Amino acid sequence: MNAPIDLNALKTRQQAAWASGDYAVIGTTLQIVGEELAEACDLRWDERVLDVAAGNGNATLAAARRGCDVTSTDYVASLLELGSERARAEGLNVLFQVADAEALPYDDHAFDAVLSTFGVMFAPDHQKAAAEMARVCKPGGKIGLANWTPTGLVGRMFKVLARQLPPPAGVQAPSLWGTEEHVRALFGSRAARVSIREKLFNFRYRSASHFVEMFRTWYGPVNKAFAALPPEKAAMLELELTQLLNELNRGGARSLVVPSEYLEIVVTTR
């Protein structure tokens, strides 16, 4: 029988991974996803909006640009600092607070909308994170999510990582949040309505090797994976990632354009 999973220890390791590198270098390229999610949630001026696992603030900025009263949270303080710099540069008034997606420090029904772009999906306890998002959202409010699917580029990339550096037994894969069945089960009776659209984000780099170099240097989970592997396994990881990227590349021989599927989810709460 497997020993119970220590989710707190796992969360500590994840926190260290996301604090490594500089996620903002990758994160800022995803800004369009935050803008489209804000539109999908039909955000209104003066609405109270919470961005959960905000990273460097893509959904945060999108909501603030629409006149919302935004609170931006993450459990990595350095990422919030980067989001704060972006907000100041645009003259946007946003409250930035360190907070755990699984234990949000806010009252029930405190927000009109709760957002997360490629963030809450990495919380170890899926059920607890979903329950917290629903708890702080007012009845009839919107929970807006952008989650990578298991079959898209990022989902497949994490499967490659797992082959070389297996996660603890029994841990739920983050990409489950990118499946309709799992999302509907997570929110269950808390949802009055769930709208789900399959969308694509195009990663654009010079080549597969350029992509791997950027993610190896700046994207925390990939950075940590390469650092933890012995040279021969790191070389195998690089080879497998390169093969995956070249397989999916639609940019031709002189460039890399790889579409990655994600789900745009809008949950209307009861």
C-alpha cells in the first residue's frame, strides 16, 4: 500500500520550482489568454475580481484594464512583484497579496469574479482549490479559468518531464483541469452553468532548440527538472522535448510556431 501523499511537502517543492528561473519571461507571452478570458467572463467596471495563482499578472492586468477592482494573489511573492511593476507602468490600481489557492484569506462571496490563467491547475489538492474559488465568488458570479489540456503541447510536455522525473505516486496531474469531465466534477453542485471552449495559444520561437533553451532557463518546472537530472537523462529530456516541438511545428524550417490547446472555462456559481 502506498503511503499517503504529503501535499504540503509537494506544495513546498512546487513553490520553489515556480520561484526558480523567471516565469515572467514566458508568462508575458501569454497575455492574450488573460484578455480573452476577461471578455469571456464579461467583466464590468467596478466589479470585484480575484486573480488566483496569478503569476506575473496576465488576468490581473486584463481585469484592471476593464475598470475592475482587482486583487492579485500567488504563493510566490517574487511573481507578484513583477505583476505589480506591470500594473504601475500602466497606472492601474491593483492590490497584490501572497495567498495560497487552497486557503484563500477572503470572506465568503467576496468577489464578483474569480480568475486563473494556467495557475490554479497546478495546486496539488484540486478539490480544495476549486472549493475555495467557489466559496469566495458571489452567487451568480463567474469563475474564469484557462487550463492546458492533456493532449496539447504543454500537457504533452509535462508527460515528457514525468517520464524522466516521475511525480509522487497518486498525485493528480495538473492537466486534468484541462478536461471537461474533471472540471464539471470539481465544481459539481456549486455551478449553475459551465461554459467550456477549446482554444489554441501559439508559442512562437526561433526553433525547437530556442524554445527548450528559454523554458530550461526561465520556466520553473522545466528549469528544476533539468537541474535535478543527471547529464544523460537531461540529454534525453532535451531530445524528447525537441522531437515533440518539431512534430507539432507549423512554422516551417526557419521558425517555430506550435499551437497548444487549452480550455477556456466560465463557471457561473449558484
